Amino acid sequence: MKEKFLKAMESFAKAMVQPLMYLSVGGMVLAVGSLLTNSTLIKYLPFLNWAPIQILGQLMYQCIMVIINNLSVLFVVGIPAALVKKDKHQAALIGFMSYIMYLTASNVLLSYTGQLAEPSAMLGLIGTGQAQILGIQCVDMSVFGGIILGCITGYVFNRTSTKKFGGAMQIYSGVRFTFLIMIFISILFGAASNVVWPVVQKGIAALANLIKSAGTFGLFIYGFLERLLIPTGLHHLVYTPFQFSDLGGVLQVGETTVAGAYPIVMTERTMGVAQYSESIYYMATGFTKMFGYIGIGLAFIHTAYKENKQRVRATVIPLVITSCLAAITEPLDFMFIFCAPVLFVIHAAIAGLFIALLKVFHVTAFCGGNLLMSLIMNITDGAERTNWPVMVLLGLVQIVVYFVLFSFLIKKFNYKTPGREDRISEDDTSKDKEPAKAINLNTDVVHIVAGLGGKDNINTVENCFTRLRVNVKDVSLLNEAEINKAPNSGIVKKGNDIQIIFGLQVPDVRNAVEDYLSTL
């Protein structure tokens, strides 16, 4: 039972990572676009204000942000495609159709019951518990909704897509039967989200007054919840009341009353006050984005298996840069939030702790989530006003804390963080190299399939960086001599999971195997 559960969790973790891999490329584009359009940087580099540069920067930034803002769509399409055993494109399509039906069901019920929230001029729907997703206003389950519905779609697809009916009912056979079931599941999911999620949202919002009255410990809870609730979208209900209402403080400027941490900090900066008020601590949710994720990224690279380090560097480094310069952390968060949930809780606790430490050490520096811009702003404001050198020192300490603690825990509990997806011994990893002879995709694929026991014995075909990974029904049907007629660097057996090492040409081998299986 335990082995079955762990295997299911491993499949889920792999499915979660697939949609995020593209963001390693997009993250760099986003960071560059953010710098080109940043008003603070433009003040020091006026040439950036040239219209063509600004247009290019906006295009780079907005075209990637639309992906970040719709991660739930990526998950609801990518997770089913990764979880199902065949007809992956059909599963992805059904996942997307299910998602827009769920959003519409939520919207129709909100409208029918008169519960559609009115957006504000400044914040839109932020803080209302609702959001516009794909142009549809609904209860805001954020990425969580896409993940749940994606998993449901994959599960239902695997169990219903081969169902056959006769006679007049034949039209409802196969993937159409799956879609029929998902219509009703999507409607029920939309209805349930409207009933259950607002209750959860109110519970989170009720914590605001407790946080406000708890002093430094309240700041810890504030930072802890802001990170912990990222996958649910409920983190908006943690920081929004403090940054944009009187919970974050009140400042009287002549006859004008300024309420909320963000307006207060901006007003105090304009006024040139000697030192920022304590409202600035509610703006410190960007501190860990600037520093902590560097430590997390280094830990992932350090703990990755030897054969995966190059791939992990190429994946993680752009995402760390995106966090530091654009304050976008979700791609990195979702790389370990489900495969190592305990690690994510610890991450949230560290983030909360360091916000509290900023107050303990009287640091009133601006921590906006963009490391470069924050340093420029704080140096400009002066150390007397912000105590920014201590902020940098705490940032370096946080990097070390994350790196040491994460590295230890990942190795201690063998968490399947990036680059640790395969449990491979040191002897096995020495085999991961290109075969001496190139494989013939037209002829050798026949030997591979035959050696695996034929089409009927093959459950799934996947690949990692260097290995063809096949799950078979009956391992006793495995014929290694037949497989070895195709050039390879070794065969690794782990129960019903068979790994054949083909080196960097493995994606082509997988495609050839899948194409050949489709002809049988």
C-alpha cells in the first residue's frame, strides 16, 4: 500500500513539474522585461525611456506574465496529459474544457445568487475572494483549482477512456464518455467551490486582527501565511488588508488620511521622513523573494543527482533570477510544494521569521521583491533612514540558512526535489552516457518493444534526461538480450519499472517507440 502511494505521489510530482519547465526560459525574458520598464532604473538610465525599448520591455514582460497569471490553466492542461497512459492530447483537451466549464459554473451561480463582487478602481478584485480567469469572474481558487481539476481529469480519463458502448450509444464510447462525465464533475466542482472556498477565505481573513495585535510574533505569522497559502491563492487575503487598509496603519497628512502600508510607505518616501514607520514591515513579503530563493535554488542544484545537475542548473538558475528581479516565485514553489510539503512549511516559517527579524534589528528598508531596485532605492534613501546594510546582512544569512537546512533535509529524507526524481545508485549513474553506436530508430525500436514483452506488456513509456523509462505489466516477459540488440549503455530494473540508458538521444528513442506502438 505504501509503495503504491509513493508511486502515485511520484507520478503526481512529475506531472506537476512538466508545465513549469517552460518557465525556465520565460523567466529570463520576464526579468529582462521587468528591468527595461522599471521606473526607478529609468531615472538612472534615461536612454531606457526610448519608446522602442519601452515597447519591447512591455512585450517581453506582459507576454510572460500572462502565462504566470494563468498557471492554473497550464496545470489543468498539463497534469492530465502527464498522468494518462495514452491519448495524451485528448486528456489535455478535456482538461481545458472541464476547466472553463468549472469557471462558468462558478460564475453562473455567483450571478444567480447576486454574489458577484464589484472590482475597486485601485485593486480590481484583489481581496474580494473572486478573480477574473480567462475573462470569467469566479470564486478565486487560484492555481489550486487547476491542480485539483487536472488530477480529477487524469484519474477519470484513465478509468473511462476505453469504455465501449454498442448500438445507438456508440457515440458515447471512449474519450467522449470521459468528457460526458467531466461535464457533470466540472459543474459540481464549480458549485462546491462557491460554497466551500468562501468559508475558507473568511477564516483566513479573520486572522488579520490577530496578526495586527500580536506584535513581532504577528509579523512572523503574517510572513508564514503569505508563503504557505501560495498554492491556494488565499495569500491575497493575508497581505491585502495590511497593505491597502487601516490594518496596515494610518497616516495623517494635513487634512488627508492615508491608510494601508503601501500608500503610507509611498507617502513617507515622498515626504522624505527621517525614518519609515512600522507599516513598512507589512511590505516586507518581498524579502525572501530577493534573498531566500537563492538559497533554495542552490540547495536544489547541490542535492541533484550527478547526472541531473546540468539540467537542474539550466532549469533553476533562470527561475531564481526571476524571483530576485521580478518577484515571481510560483515556478520554483511548485517544484517542491507537493513532492516535499514539509519542506514548504519550513520555507514558509523561515520567510515569516526573517520578516520578524527585520523589526527586531530595526530595519526599515524597502523590500519590494526586486533585489536590484530595492538596493537602488534603499541606498538612495540612506542607511540612517533604512538601515539597509543590516537588510543585506540578514539576506545573506537567509541564503545560508536555506541552503544548509534544505540541503540537509533533502538528503536526509530523500525528497524528490528537482534532479532527484530517479532513485539511482552511484554504480548506475556511471552508465549514463551515450552508447558507442548510434541507435537506428527505424529498426532497433522493434527489438526494444519486443524485449519489453510486446505492446500488451507495456503500461507507460516516458523518458528522463538519459533514460527510456517503461512500466511493464509482467517483468518476467523482459528479454534483455533482445533489448541489447539496440545500442544502449545499460538496463536498470526496479520492480516493474524498466530504465534503458540511451544517453541524450533518448527523446528521439521515446518518440520512435510511441510511434511504433501506435502501428501495432
